[in-house]
Amino acid sequence: MKLLENETVQLRAMEPEDLDILYRWENDTRLWRYGSTLAPYSRFSLRAYLSDARQDIFQSRQLRLMAVLKANNATVGTVDLYDFDPTNDRAGIGILIDEPYRRHGLATEALSLMREYAFRFLRLKQIYAYVPERNEPSLKLFASCGYEIAGKLIAWIKNETDFENVYLMQMIQKNEQM
């Protein structure tokens, strides 16, 4: 089996052809509360991002890969490593699966592929995710993938009416598996 793919899903680098789908996802205001987006992205800025995006995680300290269904080559989501810290062998992880493809196990598969890449190829000790307390589907997803709650950040993100708590969820590579 190749790294970054299994029988169902492949994680690949971003391509210029991803502009339209990234534009839709990045400008979906329902998703903004899960990230740090405060305003819409223009096609121009996303086109520049795609052309300037370095896939060298050691330089940019982040890596975004597109999740693609192998059966029909449909791009169904993204998986990100961010805040890559090679000194302490850790990175944050985030995932987005497009709404029509949710609840089919694709997020689990994509997180599994990224975990293998992070632990076996990058040799990280841990990956972590910040998950809003009210985002029950994401809490269940990360827990089912082996992430454990390491802490609770109180009033961490602002929503429409107040602040929301966030769980810090970690997956730590066991020494015998490295």
C-alpha cells in the first residue's frame, strides 16, 4: 500500500483545478467558526495561494492535502497539518469533508492516512486537534480515531452569541510503534 492512499481515499497535493471547490469551502460562513476565517476569500487570493503553496512542511510549517475518492476522482475534502513544530515533533491537524460525503467513513480514512504520514514519514511524536465542545460529530470522529481529550480550553472561540469551550485532543505515538 502506498503512503497517503488506501483502497478508497487518496490524499494529494493541491492543484490549480481545486480553485472552485476551495472557493466554495473557504467562503461557507457556516464553517468559519471552526477556523480562523473572518472574511470571504476572493478567487484572486485563492489562486495566489494555490500557486504559492509550498508543499514543504519544513518551510511553510503547514501542509494541506486534498482528499479524493479513488472510485470517481471526486475531491471530497481536505486534511491539514498546521503549526508544524519539528523541534518538538508535533503538529495540529484539521479536517473538512464536504457535506454530501459526510457520514460515510471518509473522514476516518483521511485522518488515518494523515496519521500514518505524520508518524511514519515525518516521525512526529504527536498530533493534536482543537475541537469545539458543541461539535459532537467531530468529537466522536477524533475519539473513534484514537485521539484523547488532553484538556479543555474555556471560552476559547467566539460564536454568534457567546464563547464556546474547546477540547484539545491528542494522539501520541507510542515509542514501540516508532
